[in-house]
Amino acid sequence: MTQFIGRLSKFAAGIVVVILLSGCVSTRIGISYTPQTNAVPVIGAARVPVSVDVKDGRLKNYVGTVHISGGYTIDSAYTVVTTNDVLLVFKQAIEDELARRGFTPSENGVTILVGLNEFYCDPAPASAIAAVSVQVRKSERTIIYSKLVTAKGKNPHIRLDQGLRIQGALDNALQNCMAQLFADPKFISALLNASG
């Protein structure tokens, strides 16, 4: 009888933990990007038609994992996925920054080929990483610029919800990644030179 009560209490405790945690753990988050406010128009950018193409090279398509220890041998892990398309967010972030500098969006002309290699957050310290390989190609596909951009991000806000901590850190990593790319004068110069 004592063994039965022990098992029953463990089971009941596990159910309570699952119910309590299901309301406070975010497994779906939205990634967002805020364009840089200090961008200035680039002389000659308006004559350069630019197309942005982002490919997914990640080994996993989720952006984080939330680990929950409920005691009584109940441990859970939730993968954190995005409600929006990460590739589209990166593409729009680059297009926004190009537009702020005066470049013309186009389906032809200079191509910026971006490979998303990593976009993930470790939830414990809420430390995220964004890694992209960037190439600038002329219309005949000649590569004139190639660089691996790696940026880290942290969530500046203290949040109890691990999902929101991950979201803030990933948003920050994306911001830092774009800042690093567009601060590279060789990148801007390659765009101008690629159009001839």
C-alpha cells in the first residue's frame, strides 16, 4: 500500500508540474529586427540594383531548447521554434539596411547571397549566436566579396519566461550581425563596384 501511495504521489506531482509549466514556457517566439537609425545614404547607391537571396544552412531549424526539471525524476525539454520565417526576417533586415543607404531593390543586377549557418540561443545564460556567410556577386555570378559574419547577442531584460529570454537574445544577435556587416566598408564598396 505504501509503495502504491508513493507512486501515486510522484505521478500527481508530475502532473501538477506539467500543468504549472505549460502556462509559463514559450515554445514559439517571433523574431524581429529594428533598422539602424544612424544609416546614411551612400553616394552612387541609387544606380545599383541589388537582389538579396538567403539560404538556410543550419543543421537544426529550431532556435533554442528549454530544459525543465520538475523534480521527482520528471525532466522535460522543449524546442523553441519561430512563428515567423527566420530566412525572411534576415532577408528583410538586409533589404531595410540597403534601402536606408539608397540601394535599389531588384530581381536582377548585383546579388547578395547569404547563407544562414547558425541562429541559436543557449537559454541558461540567454546567450545567442548568429552566423552568416555573405557573398556579393556580379550579374554574371562572379564573386567579388565573401565574408563570414558572426555575432553574439544577449537579452538585456530579466525575464522569467525562458522563451522570451531566448527571443530577446536572438533579436540582439540579429541586430549585431547586421551592424557588423554594414559597418564593413569592403561590403559597401563591393556593391558599388559590382554594378560597374
